[in-house]
Amino acid sequence: MHWPVWIPKSYNATIRLSAGHLCAPLSTQNGFSPSVPTAELQREVAGDYIRQFLSHEEIVINESSPDLILENTTTAKWTSVSVATAFMSPSSALCHQFSHRAAVAHQLTNVLHESFFEDGIKRATELAAYIKEHGRPVGPLHGLPVRLEDSVNVKGIDTTNGFIGRIDAPPKEDAELARILRSLDAIIYCKTAVPQASFAAETENNIIGYTTNAYNRLLSSGGSSGGECPLLALRGSVVGLGSDIGGSIRYPAALNGFFGLKLSYRHLPIEGVDRVMEGQDMVPFSWGPLSSSAAGLTLIVKSILAQEPWISDPRVVEIPWQNYVYEDFVQATKGGRQLVFGVMRNDGIVQPQPPISLGHKVIDWQPPSHEEANKLSMATWLFDGSEDVLKNLALSGEPIVDSVAQISGSKPGKQSTTSEIANTNIAIWRYRKKFMDYWNSTKDLTGTGRPVDAVIAPTYPYAVSVIPVITADKDVDVYPADFSPLILTLDDPEIQHGSPVGISIFGRRFQDEKILGILVALSSA
């Protein structure tokens, strides 16, 4: 367990009260260890390691895919209560036996900000009673446990965004995402860890400390949706939702070996989501699912869009689920017709590490400068001179963590003038037009008369979806003789050995169904 290095006296009791049931030692009952081994002694805690703390029934349920769980809950083969208790445990039991998977996952890797297991089990009990009486499920996600990233408001549950000063100030209403999931009869049971300010490529804050990778606890889980994927790896969850502005879904998915999708901005509801820099709308965050399967991504997106979120959130574009596009690209990817993929070997900023470099046609993808895109994005994130981040830090007087300071700085910066904001926005639109023109120009290279269908690329940070591929192998993944890093070499073969490796597949804006179709087909190949 990684405890925060710094906790102000005024918040010490609050932190322990709000997270005490998560930070308690593992019970020695049922073969549990009285303490968590260090990362040096036990790097990997997924798979067989975590299974030793669980019953056979729990393992069968936890390690099923989202669609299989749903098939069993909607046919009453499994009760929603048995599924819920396999993932969560009522808080009254936690102090005595930390017995269920989401709780154990947190103990091992620091993945949760909030748990409300009793609420989840209560709802599961109601759903079980309904299907027993009526012989049919209530809603289309009947009894499916779904986790949410911390920044999604859940009524009565803290949304801290990793700031100590936001503890004990819960929202009074559900965010639209939470409301819709409840209406579908999914069971919401926890909120996963994010970095301080929910804005960094690794997950660290002064409330729970550092979130580690379940396959190698010497490595990061990524960020900002950094609690999502270790929880998936430890099967304390099978599907959930995270946010992404510069890689926050895709980076954790790639580092932890899972499927992730950043949907197009305005495709899923963001009403009631609490984020730093709210109001910055030129390079905004988007929502998307992370799951143990590509089918799990599709299940969540399709279910939410069926509820017509554009009716309740004015920022959502009215684009219903396009099943014909999805099915078309499932079949095309399986060989129904030839597709053409652009392949980006590197982005001109970072040279891919060896594990990344390893029917359909491919062409080299050489888009406009990503360095220019990075500078424009950074400019928008600092429009307010980091005022919002520093204001939240000031609520408690806590220090800024290093990974956030690298982006925001630790002192107030210059706030952009109206003219500077306007000029940056114009430059962004010009860059987008340049990128669009390049994409369209590839029709002269594909041989199909149309531009590339999608692009395959290293995952971070310029990507849309992630598909797990292999694990790093220190004996195979060696640098070629002519390898020359563009900035610095980060890969340590000994530490990286055995870690998951993913690649990204991305398409054009609002082509989410196309990308999901490709992911589902590739994952079943």
C-alpha cells in the first residue's frame, strides 16, 4: 500500500474515514496475507496471485466477458446478487474480510477513490427480485457491474479529481452518464483513481498515493484514467468509463493490456462531469469505455446511445448508433473486402520502443507535424495560467505532485488574453484542415479510390482506440543497430519484461462505429 507522503493534519482524519475500509490490512481469514508484499518481492499481482484470495464461483464470474455476464444475468442463470458480490463486498464486511475482487485490487495497486458496494448490492437485490417475480430482466444492462472514473458525479459520493480539498463535498445529483447507466439497470459500485487534477499521464495524488500496474508494480498504470485498467487486470471490473484529452483512456489501456476507445467529442454525455479547466472547449476531453473485450466497448457505447443522450445534454450531437457501419466493418475486416490502413512508424517526436515496432493493404502514414499539434494543445490547457489547478490545491494547502507540475507548473502563469485565445483557436482549425487535406490525399495511394480506412500507430498520445497485442520480451525486443531516439531512451528491458503492449487504430471524427467494428473483428481473429 502506497500511503501519501504528505497529509495535512486537518485532513488526516477525513482521509482515513473516507478511505479507511479500502486501506485496512488484508484479513488473515480465508488464507489472506496480513500485509501486501512490496513490488520488488511480488511484481505481478494479476492472474494466479489474486485468485488465491477468491472462491471458485467468484473467479468464474469475475473472469467472464461483459457480454457473457449479461447473458447470464438476463436469463437468471446467475443472479445479479451473486455477480455483484463477486466484484464488491458490503462495507460492514470489509473490516473483517477484504474478501471480494475490487476491494482486493485496490489493496494491491491503489485503484479506487470511492466504493459504495452496499448501494450496488442493494440494487442487485432489487433486480434479482424483479426477474424472479416477472421472469424477465428490467433493463438491457440488467445486473452488469460498471465502474466510473472519479470525475463522474454520483449523487452523495465525493468527486475529488485527486484534490484533498474536495473531500467531503459530494454532489447532489448524478451526472448524465451515471443517470443513464442506472436507467439501463447497470450496477454502479465504485469510482476509480485519477491523478491530482485528473490531468497527467500517470496516476498519483495526495489522497491514495501512486497507482501501479497490476502486471508489474514497478511500472505505472498510466493516466489519467489510471485506476480503470489495473482494476480490469485484477478483474475487479470488466467494463467502465473513463475520460480522455491527451491519451487518458488509451495510455492506461495500452500499458495494462486492455481495450479502450476515446469516442469523438460530443458523442457521449458530459453533463454533470466535474473536470479541471471546464470551459476550455477547443481541445476538450471526451468519454469512452475501457473493457476486457472489444465487445464490451461496443456494448456500453451502443447501450448509452440508445438512450438518446442528446435529449438531456445540449453538448451531445444527435448521432444515433450506426449499426450498419459497425456490421459492415466487422465483415470487411474479416476479409469481406480489402481495407487500406495507414501505418505511422513514429510521429516525429518519439521513436517507438522495440515492442511497438513489430490480407489488408498498408501505406506509410506521414501526417502534418504532431509537434505543432502538441504545442497548440498545450496552449489551450494553459489559457487560465493554471488558475483552476492552483485554486483547488489551495483548498487544503497540499503541494502539487510532480507529474502535474510538469504540465501546469507550480506557480501562477500568464493568463491568455481574448485575442490570444482567438488566435490559438484559429490556428487549431487551420491545423485540423491541414490534417483533413492530408487524409483525403491518401486516396491517390490506396488503389481503392478512397482515402485510408483507418490508421495503425503506436498508442501514446495520438490515437483513438487501443487493442492489446503482445507482452514485452527482453530477449526479443532489442534495439536495432541503427536505432536513434529522438529525445531520450526510456525502455529498460529488464523492468519492461512481461508487460502488456498495445497498438492504436484510429479513424476520422464520428467514425466510432467503424473503429469498433475493426476492433471486434481483429480481436476475434
